[in-house]
Amino acid sequence: MEAFWSSAILVVLAEMGDKTQLLGMAFATRYKAMTVLAGVLVATLLNHLLAVALGDYLTAFIPMETIQLVAAISFIFFGLWTVRGDELEGEDKKQYFGPFMTVTIAFFMAEMGDKTQLASIALAAKYHNLIPVWMGTTTGMMISNIIGIFVGVVLGKKIPERIVKYISAGIFILFGYAGIIASVHDQTMLYGLLAGVSVITAAALYFLTRETKTKSP
């Protein structure tokens, strides 16, 4: 259950302000909410199955401690990515074979190389348990898109996106630091790694928030 709940929570956090959540909001303005959610479910099941299978396979030839450390650092990267944010690049304009297939294909393609797919790979590598991680990441994706549709359609986007984004990013980065502490047992190496990661993270946050303010009207 730890693998399931950790996967679900981290994907929910990763999806806040993500391109695919924005995509859900966009589609919900054109199609029925249940059609959008059904398309998201099918696309996520297929996409994340590929991701967790790859992550689970990695443990066959890479030491678990190394994978856990890389996964922890990747969580910090996902947090920074959340601060940076995503923009739609026309995915919501594409028409394929009707509402359901349009949503399914668009979501599947949008998830390729997205941070939630990369997070799914990292989680599968960390827990080495394919089914709970697969179900957890899928659950997290569905929860985040339900929230996105609710916020986008029912509340009319009245909740400030920046606040949601920064809270999600902060929690995600904390998960990363916790993972580093848990996976590195040598104290000297741990302190050096934490110091280096903290400097890089602080610098990245400075430039990302500065860039965000510059783009703001």
C-alpha cells in the first residue's frame, strides 16, 4: 500500500499546473466531463504501464540504492519543473475520431516525456512493484484531472494557479530531500550532496521565479 499511496500522492502533486491538467481543463469546456475523464483514464493506463514496466526493469541491472538516489533527485527536479509550469502547445485544438478518441490520443501523446511519466518510471524503480505503482500513478492522474476540471469549469479558474503550483512544488521537493536522506548512509557524502543539491535548487528557484515574474503582465 505504501507504493500505491506514495505514487498517487506524488503524481497528484506533479500534475498541479501541468500541461495535461491544463489539457483536461481545455477539453472539459468542449466535451462532457465523463468523456474527458474516460479518455484520460485509458490514456494514463497505457502510458503509465509503459513507464512503470521500464522503471521496474531497471532494478535488474542497477543497484537499488543508486536508483533510489536518482529517483529522489528526480523528485526535486519535478518540483522545479512544477514551478516552471507548462503551456499548452495546441493539443487541445486537435481533432481525431470523435470526443473520446480525441481526448485519449491527445493525453497519451501529451504524457510522452512529461514529468508525470518520468515520475512513474522513478517510482517503479524505487518500489520495484509494478501493479501498485501503476494503479497509484493512474489514480493520482485521475484525481488531479478531476480537480482540474472542477476548477476550470465549475469555479471558472478563480483559485490562483501560482499558489497551487508553489505549494505542490514545495511538497514535491521535500519528498526529494527525504528520499536523499533515506538512500545515502555515509554522513559525509550525505551532507555534501544535500549542500550541493540545495545550492542548485535555490539557484534554479531564483531564476524560475524571476522568469515567471518577468512573463507576468
